[in-house]
Amino acid sequence: MAELKGIDLGTHLKAIVKEYESQQSIYGYPQHKFFRGFPGIDLSVDFHGKPAATPIGPAAGPHTQMTQNILLSFLGGGRIMELKTIQILDRLEINRPCIDARNVAYNVEWSQELPLEESYLEYVKAWVLLKILEDMEILGVPKGDSFYQTIFDISVGYDLKGIASDPVKEWLTKMQNAEEAIDAMLRDLPAEFEKHKTLPIDPCIASTVTLSTFHGCPPQEIEAIVRYLIEEHQFDVIVKKNPTILGYDFVQKTLIQDLGYQHIELDETAFSHDLTFGDGVAMMRRLESFAKDHGVKTGSKFTNTLVVKNNQNIFQDDVMYLSGVPLHVLAMHAMQRFRKEMGCDYPVSFSAGITKYNISDAVSCHMKPVSVCTDLLKTGGYTRMISYLESLKQALIKEGANNLEQFIISKTGQGHHHEMTAAGAANTEAYVARLMEDPYYHFESNQKEPPAMERQLSYFDCISCNKCLPVCPNAANFSIQTGEIRIPKAHFQYTNGSFVPIPAGFFELKQKTQIANLADFCNECGECDTYCPEQGGPYIEKPRFFSTEISYNTSRQHDGFYFPAPCTIKGRCQGNEFSLVYCAERRQYSWESTEISLIFDDNHQLVEAETKTAFSENAIINTDAYYAMRLLLQSMLDSPESYPAVVLNAV
């Protein structure tokens, strides 16, 4: 498996500026889908004493572990970023694929797939990047506008021993004061960003934590972790609850009988080992008082994913974790019951099956943030987020409201006689009461799979539908414009010390667009495979590019390429090593292996040849790799402003 690897801040900025100026997109996200706020509509919220311009954002998961992920969420309108969960075990071996979001969604991923220090740097880079983009006013919104108000929320797990360990303790401390890392990043910016090197940036990346614990974590340990995070670090702490808090009987009846997901098999042991509803309420009451004594707050998030048995052979693991639309119903019931016990002013955040269909109802329940994961894994990816905010805007207009407080109160239908917290509780009761009857959440409405065809996915010339691009959380898949190509192809035969061309058909591309993959951005989650109509995964079948020689060399089991210098591509094709160098002055291409060096002109005609080893008479030199590498190199040279070309230092 290719290992995730981030790029430096300067390269991010170069890629963003060049792509935006030339293509009006950022990491493939088109400008016309950017969230730029709604005149006259205030969607801001207060989250534990800090302002955020919208109440939505990505949940801890595949959309929040890389710098570009967080940037893409911001472009869609996310303003409360729940960073991917970190833990002491930062060298995880996770079976691949690990995500399946065909209709409802399942996964087997845990936490961050980067070492702790690299996760820290990715989050700091994202924080600094957003501040520099504001300073640039690249989105057309004046700097200093409340539009930019963004909160990072730490997610941490999974037991007290790990969270209290020295590495995690240091990590959390640095997230509260990242001055050293910020200064170093600004200092190392390229010359074209000189004016941003002295930009004042708040060194506190995050002051809140959402605690995630494994199924089966004892209540006393959860409580001890929260107390530690408050006493040692003075964090506001949100405790993520598992849907098992509803009890086996309720979940079984609701999910399988009432909603009709009869193919799902619950793991009953998870319910017997998990936090019970009564224990959870008692624990949070104690922690609420403890937090108040320490000048911070606690709250609950609803909910984590639901552990179910892997009876569909989707993954290699025995169990998998359910999310998406059916989880929405369970999580809403859990939230409604819990807040009724704790009081209507009890802080609640939410993430379960959020879509444009239910975002306004969820926000009307006075929860913050309302975060998203599964729906962003569907066709369109991050660009779906703007539709949530459009839907929320229309809901406000319908209620005659211009801010969320007015909306939440008006939504009760009882005038302005409620406080916002009471109105949120009233809206919750009304919403949960009608959930079970809504066909949107039933199996019949959620069994359709992405379209598929019998055709096998190939290295070049798939149908180029581009569906694999936006569904990738990391912007790892990208397209290259090659145009249609049909040129005579020649191999060579070594005869009497000379290389004689042998006609070998044609090098032909029938599609104008080809698909490739940035290996260092790809964690092989399988999302692009899910939505590719052809048989095979783009992350496996398509040309893959590594950002450095180191990552290229550590992935020797894969064919792939990297750019050791501009205009120079090196790579493996069917396990054999080659290099191709373009000389612009001579307009020639030098193609080499360990055995031979061939120089071609612009028209693929052989100009010069040199052997590096002894060749047997009539030996055949197969040039298929030359034609592929030349196409890939030329595509980068022709699009120097594209983010892959910048990231790969191809030009």
C-alpha cells in the first residue's frame, strides 16, 4: 500500500494560485461551487465561546486528515473542522479497501494514518493555509470578514493510557500553541509569498476535543479521560456516544424491522460491552459539574458509527461500521432521549446521515456542529456541501429568518415565545416523531447502487466519466488532457550493431481525457472503485505518480512514476525501470533503461541509440513504456498550472 504523505505549505500555495488563476478551480473543486456566503443571511454559530461562520463541517474521518482535505471542506462552506482522530498507535495496519459507500455506508478505518508528528503538521499547515488565503483575498471576500471564521476541533482516542502518554500529551499541548511550527512554515515560504511571512496567526489551533472511544470502553475509563483532558489541558470536551446506547432491542427493531434493513446483522456483544444510557447520563452529569468547576464545558456528540457483522464480505474484517442514512434515525433518537435527561441547554453536536434533505431539520434542533462524512463520499464529493447550505438558506427564508436563532425559534411554529435552547428541544421532539414514517430513511429508498458496466478498467482510455475525481477525499485522482491520439508505433530489433524499427501497430487513445493518481495522496480506501462504472479500481489500474524518490522506492510493489527534476520522468513499467528526459532546446526525448539509451525527436523518430549491455543478435527492444511515459510527461509539460504538475515538480 502507498503511504500517505503530505506536501509543504509553499507547494500547496503554488498549486492553489496557479490552478485558480488558470482553471478557476482549487484541487479540482470548481469556482462556481465555492461557498461565498449569502447576503443578508447569517449562518454563524458560537461553538464553546468561539465563532464559526456556518454550523457545518466535515466529521472526523477521511475528509480531515490531510491539508487539502480541510481546504476543500472550507471551499464547500465547512467552518467547524473535526480533525481526524489521533491516537498513540500511529502506525496502523488497516485492511484495504476500507470504505464502501454505495448507498448506506460501511468502513473499517480507525484513526489517522499518519504518524503523530505528521498529523500535527498537516493540521497546522491547513490552519496557516486558510489564514494566508484570507490574507490573499483569493476567494473575493475581504480579509477580516466573518466569512472566514473557522474552528478546528481535535478528535482523540481511544483509552486513558494512550491519551495520557507523553507523545499524545505533547501533541495536544502543541495544538494549543503551535507558534514554533507556524513560524517555521512562514519562514520557509517561497519568495513569491514573501509578504505573508510576517502574517500574524493565532497559534492556538484548537481548544476543544471530541473524545472517541472504542466500543466496549468502560464508563469509568471514559470519565477518567475527560477529567484528564480538562485538568491537564483545560479543553472543552465533547464525548462521542455510540448508537448502542439505545440498547439492542430498540436498534434491532428500528433498523431492521421498522426501516427494513434486514440484510444488516447486529453484533450483540457490542451492546453488552458498551456504555448504557443510564450510565452515560449519570457520567455526563458528573462531568458537567466537574467541567464547570474548571471553567470549561462538556457536551455529547451523536453518534459514532454502529458496529455490525461483516456478513456481506465487503472487507476482510469480521465486523464493520455502519454510517449514512439509517444511522441518522438512530442517532436522532439517541440525541433526543439524552438531551431530554440532561436539559435543553445541554451542548450537543451531531454527525449521522446528514444530507441536503435533512440539514435544516438537524440545525433546527440547535446542535453544533452538524457534521458530515458519508454524503461527502457520494458522487460530487466536497461540492455536495454547498447544497446543504443552499438548503439551509431556503429554510431560513421560508421561516422569514435571517439568522439561525430566529430560524430555530420560528421553526417551532409557536411564534417567538421560546428561548433558542427550548426551541431546539421542541424542534427535536417534532422531528424525531416523524422520522420513522419518512420513506427517505427506509431500505427501499437506499438500496440503489452506482451504475456499473461489464467493461474492464484499463490503464488508458476508460470512459473518462471523472466520477473518481471528486469522490476521493484526498484529491488523489486527477485528469490529464491528452486529446485523441493515433500514431504509428515501432519496436526495435538489434541487428548487426544497429537498431532496426519494427512496425508495432499504433499507440492510440480514443478519449481526450485520461485519469491518473497521486500515490502519496492516496490511502487506497477504495472509494473511487465504488463509483467507477467499469470493473476495477482507478487507484489500482491507473498511472500513479509519487511526489518523491523516497516514496517511489518504498512502493516497489507498484508500477509508477516520479519527477526527479523538471522535464524528467522516472518510473516502473511492468516492474522494469526507465527514465525519460525532454530537452526543449533540441526538442528531443532521451529514453533510458539499464540496458539501452534511445533518443527520439518530436515525431517519435529514432535519432540516436546506445547500448549499455551486450545485446544478442536480433534481440527485440519493446518501446511500449516509452510511448506511455512520453504521453504522461508531455501532459504535465502542457499543463504546468495544474495542481498535479506543481505538486510533482514536473515543470
